[in-house]
Amino acid sequence: MKRESKATTTIFLRQNQIGLPQDSGLKSIVCFAFILLMTTSLQLKGQDPEFSQFYANPLYLNPAFTGTSAYQRVVANYRNQWPKQGNTYVTYNFTYDRFVSSIRSGIGIKVMYDRELNGVVNSINTSFLYSYHIKASDRLFFTMALEAGFIYKQFNTSGLIFPGMIDQGTGTITGTYPLPFEDGQKIFPDFSFGVAGQMDDVYFGAALHHLTQPDQSIIEGDQVGRLPLKLTLHAGAKGQKFHRMLFSREFTLSPNLVYQQQGGFRQINAGMYMKESLLTFGVWYRNNLSVRPDAVIAMIGIQKEKFQFGYSFDFSLSNVAAYSFGSHEISLVFFFGEYHRSIFNNEMVIPQM
């Protein structure tokens, strides 16, 4: 779920980015540390990619958001994590969903491509989503959803450098290193479940991803290569309108809270959105339940009836801040088709980023 569990590994993939002298003895130590790290990394115990613009990628946050827009919705997301380091994590996500009033349900598709460490690990996640909308009262409605699909994962060893490939006299990279495994690939099914609701101007939800905890390891006989179950809890409220003193224009504030847990990793995100006419601003504080905070996220976006655009930047505050250089994220959302009026309360009041 969070990339920092792999952060140290990133530094050692390319010798020309380590920044050490050619004859440095420290280089051998660094490469030895890399082998130790790869022992864990090659088991593919990685967690899910994480997006900072939670509500600009609603189906990824919770499949229960499927069909909760008054229009048909197409969403495209791009995230580039730590681009200046050179060994980046790049994720693309595309979703489509709509509400079908005749069956009081939402349907959608999701396709995500994730490229880790400049292609050392690549994965494609394709899934179909279905949600059922339930109107409990005029003030309360909620949705339940199931997501089913496949994950294709590929591991490429050509970009890895080991100490046996480095000439200790010159520091140049020569030859190859015999590995106990080869480039591998794997495809496996994956299932998720979610529920979301809204009462008046308060919205909330919970999602469980990777219900079967599928085995994603390419190493035969690996017993610890299962993809951990991910739990997401989220809640927020539509802000009240303000028009006070220094603010010459009317604006709204919307507080939000997102908690995520996957394996031994736990994270809490607290944020606030401010919307003024067509512009939306947001700030989030992210903490991995430790004394030192993880990041502060700044967002800005434009919202129109049929289109929205969002940009965010993660300012790293954790131990990886010295080499992470933050993360960039862009979202595009398009609405089209027939407008579904409030015949079944299918439109949830959620932020746009």
C-alpha cells in the first residue's frame, strides 16, 4: 500500500545514481545491503499502490462508489512517486462507472498499470465492479459492492546490479550475476468488497481488498508471497458555506478522514477541502502511526459540471525525505450521458479530489 517499505531498495538499483566514488569501499557495503533487501523484495511482498487524491479515484478507494455519480463517469489517474531519484514508481489508473436505474445498481470497470523501480516489477490489474443501491429512508442510503478481476505481475531481473557484477578496482559494471531464479510472470484472480453510505451531508464507508489474499510470488515454494488483505475506512462531511471577513467570496469546508491497513502497515490520513466557485483546494496530513509524520499533501483542482482536473504534491516528512523528493499526482474526471435525477439517491456527496 505504501511505497516506503521499498524505499531503501530503490537507491541501489543503478550504480551511477549512488553517488559514491568509483573506488569507494562503501560501495561494496551498499551492494551487500542491497542483496539483503532483495531477499525480501524478490518474494514480492509489496503492498498496493497508494493515491493521494482519494476521492478523485473513488472506485480504487472503495468499490462501493460504483455508480454513485448522477452521470456516467470516466476517471484517469497518474502518479509519479519520487521522480528525481531515477528509480521511480509510476502508476496509471483508468475507471468507468455508471448507475443503472432499472436495476438500482452501479456497474464499472477498472484497469490499473503499476511500474515499480523503472520496470523491475510491472503489474496490470483489471476488474469488473458491481454495486447495489439501497434507500433506507429519505435521509439515508447506502451501497454494497463486489469487485472481481485478475492481476498480472511481471518481474524483470535485467535492471538489477549485484556486487559480483562490479569491478572492485574501477567500479565499472561488467558481466552478469547468476541468480537462483529467472524473469517471471504470474496471473491470479483477485476479489474485493465494499460498503458506503450517506446520511444527510455525512458520508462514510469501508472496503476490504484482496479477500482471498492471492499468492503473487514468482518463486516456487515461497510461503510468504501472499498479497495481504487491505482494510480501508473513510468518513467525511459536506462542508457548510462560509462568507466571513477576509473571504470576499463564498466557500465551503469539508473535513475527511481515511484509515488504511495492509499486513503490518497502518496509516491514517486527515484532510480538509476548501471549495470556492470552480476552484478546490485541499491539504492532507499522513501518518503511519509513528512519532514522525509521513507527509503533507497539497492539492488544487478545477471543477465544472462535466469535467474536473486535480493536481497534488506529497511533501515527504519521514526518513526517506532526503532522497524521495516528493510525489506528483494528476487526475482527470469526465462526466457524460443522461443525468439521473434523485429518483433513488444515487449521487453521493463526496469531494472531487
